[in-house]
Amino acid sequence: MKRTLTLILTVLMLCTLLFGCGQKSVDGDPQDTNTEPALADGVYTADFNTDSSMFHVNEACKGKGTLTVENGQMTIHISLPSKSILNLFCGTAEDARKDGAALLQPTTDTVTYSDGLSEEVNGFDIPVPALDEEFDVAIIGTKGKWYDHKVSVTNAVLKEDAAAAPAETLVDGTYTIAVTLEGGSGKANIQSPCTLTVADGKMTATIVWSSSHYDYMLVDGERCDVLSTENGSTFEIPVAALDTPLAVVGDTTAMSTPHEIDYTLTFDASSAEVNG
């Protein structure tokens, strides 16, 4: 009888253990699959956060980089303050020192500061394993020593031009196109229609101001210096899209000190005509 009772208790304990393990497996399945949905393919702006003031994005970028998602894979491009950081490595400094380590190579980026000055700095394309989670990135500079850092990518926001409906594009050629100007005091205006050149799918507009006192323009972070001040100020500027307001800055020397003035240009696609 005692042996039978012991056998029954043993069977009951085994059943309890099996049931418990099975319940844990069932409860665990949803947790294993409850991951944050991946971003849709596209181009985003995102915050690039680091653990050190010695490794961060350029001040002109205001803490942000360009996050590209393609086939579900995320890569963020950042521009650094200078060219003093030579390589990055996705992982620890210890692994970066190993033979055959896949080092990230720099790009040459041009950044434009709030005062209009431009500078060439190193940039990097960094694979991002997940948003809102820290991951290891090692850096090496001109002193030849690897340093460990923790970074994260947060607050991804789809770029407006990527979210908008596809803009009308023109085939390669030279066109005249109507352009409207908004902003400023209203004293200056621009010549319309202007000349629009399309080469390899990229559009460049020749802008002629009524005033000869503009010395540079800022367009999408790119500084465009004046080409001529005869019969006004002439510039060639990149145009990202037609029928879409393009924010630009014009620096005028007409006052006692130079002033940057915000304007908006809009190019009317329906008015485009082949030149000649």
C-alpha cells in the first residue's frame, strides 16, 4: 500500500511538472513574437544618441541623421564634427582590433552652419539593428586607439518629400518655367519665368534677383554662391521637386550688416516649356 501511494504521488508530481512546462511554453509564445513592427521602406530623419560628448553628430545636423530602410534593413547616415574619426566598427573595440574586422569607411560630407559657412567632415553609414535600443559602436581616430561607445537611434520620422505623392518630373533638357516667390519684405523679387535645366534627372534653376546685393543662397543645407551681380544677382540652385514649396535663404548685403532672409520658391510644372 505504501509503495502504491508513493507511485501515485510520483505520477502526480510528474504530471504537474509537465503541465507547468507546457503552460510556460504556451504563455511564452506570444512574448517571443510580440516584437515592434519594423519601419516601412523609406527615408526618415532620426535622433542619433551617443554616450559621449567626444562622439556625436555635427552641430549643423541638430542631433539627427538620415535613416534609410530598404527591404526591412535599417541604415543611418551621420555627419561628424570633423575628420578626426577615421573608422567605425559595429561592435566592441576588442572585436574591431581582430584581423578581418569589417570597418566602416568614411564618406566626405559638406555641412553648412547657421552663419552660412560650410565645412567638409567625415560621415558614416551605420547599420541599425533595432530602434530605441542601445547597441555597440567602436571608433578609432588619428591617434590609432579604439574606443567603445553605446549608441541608439530614436524618433524616426518619415521625411515629408518621401511621404508625399510622387512629384511630376521632366525629361532631361532645358526649360522655361514660372516660379513664385514668397517671404521677405516684398522689396525684392525674382525673374519669372526662369531657366530650369534637367540633367540625369536632377533639376537646377537659374534664379535672378531684382537686387544685386545677394551674395549667397542656402538651399537644402547647400550654399550656392552668387554667379553674377550684373542686372541683379544670379544663382544656380538645386530644385528637389516641382509644385512643391522650396524653402531657401537669401543673404543680402543691402543693409549695414549682411542679413539672411527666409523665402519660399514654388516652380509651376504646368508652365514648363522646352527652351528653344
